[in-house]
Amino acid sequence: MTNTAYSPGLHKLLTLRVENIDKLISLKGFKNFSDGILLKYGLEEVGFSSHVFDNGSYTAAYCLKESHLCIHTWPEFTQLTMDVYLCNYLKDNSDKVRAIAKEYIDYFEAEVIKDFEINR
């Protein structure tokens, strides 16, 4: 039996501090930006679900053919949590995951509080 090392992908978990509250309460802005990310990086959306809370914060999840992007915002704490996970049995998408995470950090003009990488 051959034991071949296989890693389906990189899962990046972020906690960010965001001073621009408008971005933490604008699901529409997040969705527009994210749709551009999907196009730019050639990702295929298979579903999208979201909810806006009474204070304007939101939670959203893109189910992707390649896995998922998820976000939860807390404007009252000037924070958000996000995860970016791309898997692929044909190639390593780790650099793409890191680039996408950086794009979101830049979009939110965020300070990184926590940044975890899990090789699945």
C-alpha cells in the first residue's frame, strides 16, 4: 500500500479590527466586493446565504465548488471574523487563499487580531 501525502487545502481563519463601521454594516458592499473576488480568482459559487441583524451587523456564507468563504461582523466591537477555505485535489491553492485573505484585509482596512492557518 502506498502512503501518499495529501492535503486538500488551506483553511485561513481571521479576526480583524475594523474602524470603518460602515463596512461592518454593509452586506451589500461586502457582497459586491466578494462577487469581484470570485470572478478575479476563478471561484465558482454554488450558493450564498446571509442574514442582517437589528444593529446592521451581518453574517454571510458563500458555498463554493472549491469550499467556502464566511464572515460574521460585530460593529459594536469593531471586529469581524472570517474564514477562507479552498480545496482542490489537482493543485495547491494555498497562495490563492492567502491572496484572497489579504484582499479582504485591505478592503476592510483592517488590523489583524488573529490569523490562523490550518492545512487540511
